[in-house]
Amino acid sequence: MQLRSLFKALAVSAACAMVPALASAQAYPTHPIKIIVPAPPGGAIDIIARIVGDKIGAAMGQPVIVDNRPGASNNLGTAVLAKSEPDGYTIGIVGGSHNINKFLFKNLGWDPEKSFEPIVYTHEVPLVFAIAPQIPAKTLPEFIAWMKANPNDAKVATSGRGSAQEMAAEMFRMASGVPMLLVPYKGSSAAHPDLLAGRTALYIDTISAIQSQVKAGNVRAVAVTTRKRALSLPDVPTADEQGLKGYDANTNGGFLAPAGTPKAIIAKLNAEINAALKLPDVRTKLEAAGIEIQGGTPQEYAALIKSDLVKWGKVVKEAGIQPD
């Protein structure tokens, strides 16, 4: 009887301790929510933060403020998010570099898994093998053959250290076995002029950044990097379809909260963001920008982060890239 009374008392005590947290979660939100974007305005994660933020703000009755914190290969804003109060009022959205930077920097100040609570996987942005218009290749195998025959001209533009474009290029080098020179640029706008002029042969760029050049015929799209064809370029076959079996590189991401954010708040945010992603006007706007909408549970996003860490860790190791 004494043991039973003890267990009952412990259960009541635990339940009482949960009441404030549950009440807080049920009342949430009571004031504005901030979304940290660790990148400049105009990119994929900024677009998603603003469109989805407006929708969830209206649904939850509180303003949602987008706070751009670019710098240090997206590490600056991500570090701010990791150190924020875990109360649901500061959340963030990250892109592909989130699962790459762990292997490129020795002292991040945050861990991609331990420092955050996944909320929802929001998006995937396929990359495109865009080749210079002067090159006669029409398919990826033809382009690989051209590079082998013209090793001095096998120059591949990237968006700099740790970018999805650089990782996709490293993965391409390993999969094709073709020696190539990677030429870093400060983003797509800086890389495009040299690609159009033929000073570089290839740029594996995001669809959102390169599709206007593809559709204008200024560059030739010979492959997309994802396992499935891209919604916005359905006639362009995948690299996997063209012989690079298993090739899969993209920039993806989603919403995160600081570690320790209450599960009930994570669940509420997950439900609201998933609902926003299903709205027709949201889908139209994001897909027009080359962003392919995902969605799902926090657990599914956590599993994706884990698998991406394995994939990119292997690429960095095999490429011989040393962390700073």
C-alpha cells in the first residue's frame, strides 16, 4: 500500500509540473514570432520564410517577423538561432549548408542535430547542370565525353566553399571520374557571365537562379541533380537517368527551433506550417521560384538531416576538403 501511495503521489506531482508547460503551449503565441533567416533577402529560404510566415501569422493571430542574419557561410544566423530562448518565439529556416558546414568548420558553436528541434521539412531546390552555349554537348554523357577530350577547358563554376553548388560539383567529379578545375564565385550572379561567355564550362546551379537563362536559351540544361525530374524543368532528365547511378544532390531545408523548445509548441508550429504549405497560392508562388514543397513530421525532418550528414560527410572526406 505504501508503494502504491508513493507511485500515486509521484504521478500527481509529475502531472502538476506539466500543467504550466501545457497551459503555456495552449496559449501560444501571445506575442510576435521571429524567423531567423541566415542568408540575404531574395534566396529560397528567405522567400519561404516570408510567404509562409505571413500565412502562419494570420492563422495564429500574431505578427511573424523575418530577421535576415547573413554571413559566415550561413553560420552567423544559425548560431544566433541556436542560442535563442527555446520558447517558440524565435525559430529559423535553414538551407542545404546546414548539413554541410559541420564538416567544413572546426568551431561552429552549434551542432546541426543537438542544437535544434526540427519543426518541418519545407523544401527542396533541385540543381541544374547548366553548360556554356559554346559547348556542342546535348546530354550529360556527351558533356562528360567533351570534358575528357578538352581537359584544359574542364572548368566548373561554384558558389564558393561549402555551397550546395560546390558539393554537387565534387560529387560529380567523383561519380564521373573526370578531372576538373573548380572555380569559386560569390554566388550565381557573379558566376553567370563567365558561363555565358564560355570561360567556364559548367555551373551546377539552383533552378531558381538559372531557369530564366535556361528558358532564354542562354545556357543549356543537360541534367538535374535530384532522383526525380524537377517540376519546373520536366523535360530535363536526371543525372541518374543518364548513367550517374545514385547521383543525388540538392539544396533542401526547413524550419528549426532552438533545442529544448516544448514539444507542444513544435507540434503547433508543425501543423500551421504544413497547412500553409498546402495552400494553392503558396504552392503557386514557391513552385514558380523553382522551390519544390515538402512537408511532414518533425521526426521525418530529423531523419533527413541525419541522412544528409552521412552523405555530405562522405563527399567532404573523399574530396579531401580540410575544415577551417
